Amino acid sequence: MEKLLAHISHLEINSPDVESSVAFYVEKFGMREIHRADGTVYLRCWGDYSTYSLAVAPGSAPGLQRMAWRVTSAAALEAAARRVEATGISGTWSTGGYGFGRAYEFEGPSGHPMRLVWDVDKYEADADHASVFPDRPERRSDHAGAPRFLDHVTVATQDVRAFINWHVETLGFRAMAYTDLDEAPITVFGVLTTNEKSHDLGVVLDTSDVRGRVNHIAFWVDTYEELALCADVLMERGTGMEYGPSVHGIGEQNFLYFREPSSLRVELNSGGYRNYVPDWEPVTWLPSDGSNNLYRNGAMPMSMTESFPAADGYTATEEGLSVEMKHEVLTAYSDHGRG
């Protein structure tokens, strides 16, 4: 298959209190507000090359309004739309919006709204934000620990393998790794990428019947020192750490999790490795291998099993399942005669 997707372009999220969420991202996290329209506020990381990284829109509950992916060419946009529709999904074409041109929009097989774009407005800094380094879209943020890039999004689905297979076969994502339970061959987590990163799309198992849920959105800093500094700054400004800092086994990235005022989970990453292998076969980890915690020495808090919007049921993580979710999943597995 020709390479269709280049990278994650931007995310749109919902918040019951847009102003509180925006104040967090700007004042505590170090993003910058650049535009407002129809109740939506557009924010950017200092190192992203397109106009914005994150849009915060009004909503009754925290959640993912849309994830946007940039394709590799105008022809790739047409090809990707054809491939999506060949699976029985009907999308729509739009003339574009703030920061991007003509786009193909559809709902993925697990209910997650997606946007594919080729034409994007490249950010041009004004005199107050211009960098002395030609490759940078703007100068480094004055805010300690501010994210450089949007990194990835992790969503929830009722069938991790089916979700990954669809994205691989339809849009050409690379499947990079899975986590299966130690107790049974049940996949609870997986990661995909459009490029050489360990992932720019993650997916966790969800036992709820609500489609289109999101587990977290994630950003990137260059060094572990910046990540730790961000934790320090956030805590001094009243935001506690939900989990981390530590290192994931899958991808070997430094991680830090916290919540913004809507309760939506935000992750900050640094480190990790790049994978350029063209015929890479995804590896299957077990929680006991350290898929979530490379050092295998820290217990993940139960709060990490929450996805958004809230729903009855449980969500997995790289570490596996909570006791309650494990009972539900393994009982169902056994009842079907497979265990």
C-alpha cells in the first residue's frame, strides 16, 4: 500500500468549562492561545509547524470531538477517502476550517470522529514570537516545561485487535506492539504509528458500550529533565500527578499523567526510540514484562482505568486490567469455552 498518512495534525476536545480548560493549558502547561471562534479556543505548542495543536470546544462532558491526521499528498487524501468508503463507512467532504483546507471527515469503526487533511496553514510567527533558529516555527516557550509538540492520542474500543487491523489495512498505520493478559490471550492495549515514532495512536480495551471514548491526549518535550520540571511546575500551581514520572516498556518513553480541569487525562512524553524497520512485526507484551512500567516496580493507580466521557464499564491500560475488569473479561472468556 502507498503511504497515506504522515502524522497526527491536531486534536479537538470537549470541555464542560472551556475557559477553565484553556486557562490550564495556557497558564499552567505553557501552550499559547491563538484564535477563538464560535465558542472554540485554538491552542498551539511552540514547536508544532501547523497553526494549532489543540482545539477546546464546549461540550456536556470531557471527550474527543475529533482527531485529525495529515496525509502525504493531495492524491493520498483522495486515495484514503476511497479506502475508507470501501469498508462501508460513508464520510463527508468539507471545504476546510480554521488552519486547514479541504478535508475528508468520517466516524471510525469504534465511533471516533476522524479528519484527513492535506492542505494546512503553516504557522508564521510574528515579531514577538519569531525564533532566531530558522527551523523553528516560533521561539521556545518562556514557560518552564512547556510542550514542544502534540504527540499522540489514546482511545478506547471494545475490540483492540479489530480496531488495529482496520487502521492498518485501511489507512496504512503500522502496528507496533500489543499487550495481552498474563492469564489469557486477550489483547487489552495496542499502539500504532504513521511514521517512525513508537506510536501516535494508542488503543485500550473498553467494556462499556459507549463508542468513541478517549483515554488521554499526549504532548512531547525534548528531555526527561523538562518532563520532571513540568511535573514540578504543575504541582506548584495546584495540579497533582496522577501517575509518573516513570518509563513505559512499550516505546521506552518517559511519561507523566495528570488531569486538566474538565478531568480529561493529559500525558507528557519524552525519550523513547525510533523504529525505521519497513517490515516490522508487532511485538506482544505481557504486563509482567513491564509493558506499562519498564522497571516493573510501581503500581498504577486505579484512576488510570477511567476513559471519557464517563460510562459504565472498565478500561484497560498497558499494565493490564483492574481486579474488577479482569473478573468481568476472564469470566466472559471462560463462558465462551476458551479458558
